[in-house]
Amino acid sequence: MKNTFTIAFLLVSGLTFAQTETTNELDRNYSSRTFFLYNNTLRMINQQGDKAFDELIKDIEKLKIVWVSKTEKNFGAEQYKKLIASYKAEDFEEIMTTRYEGKNLNAYIKEKNGDTKGVVITADDGQNVLVMDIVGKVALNKITSLFSTVDGSSDIGQKIKGLMNKEKQ
């Protein structure tokens, strides 16, 4: 009985922290760079004690960042359309489309019974595609702030980019 409970607990735990299959497939087939951040890692990066950043990440359990160089990986408009269609097939709904510092930024949300289960943010600057697959939630009016922070326009973003560059070497 104890073993059954342990196995069931591990399976349920694994399901709660699972990224989308679409992001995993993108990572397998096209990834130039992939990086995982958990809530405690995000808080640890915040060495300046930025309260706004702590508020921004408070409901994020896990963040998977997949960066694809479109020229290196032959990832064009057709592949991008398939990527978005795959997210929609996983019951993600588009909630935002905008331009941000020369990038096309799109956000998708997956909800179950009114509770946010995940958020996916895609950014395309013409040269690269960046996907942020979030297990948990982020305030919808803070999506561009999260992207801006991770994209490197802050001290925290520079630390994340530094870690990502270290992983690539």
C-alpha cells in the first residue's frame, strides 16, 4: 500500500510540473538553447531584492525557455504557424498579441475551471524565436514585464542571459 501511494504521488507531482508537449517537441527538434528556471531559482537570481519582480514570479512554479535561431535551425514562417497551431491544439487560447522592442510578442493561456494552468509567451524578432513556457500563472497585465525582464533589459535578465550563455558553451 505504501509503495502504491508513493508511486501515485510521484506521478501526480510529475504531471503538475510538466511543460507542454509542444514546447518539448520544439526543444527536441529545433532548440538552439534551452533553460529551466524554478520559482526558487528566480527568487535567488533576484539578489537586489526587487519587490516588483518577486510579485511578478510569485505564482510561477517552473519556467522553460527555449531559444531557436531561425537561420541555424531552418525555422521559418511555416514552422512558426505549426508551433502556434500545436499550442492551440493543447487548449491554449491567445490572450495577447503585441509588438515589443521590434519583436512580435504573443501570449497564450491554458485554463481549467477558471484556474490558470499555464502560460506560453512567444517572441519572434525575425532572427530568433523565444518561447517561455510557464507552469503556473503570471498576471496578464505583467506579461510584457516578465518578457522584458527575462529578455535581458534588467539586472535579473542579464543574469539569466549569462546563465543561458554558460549553458550553451
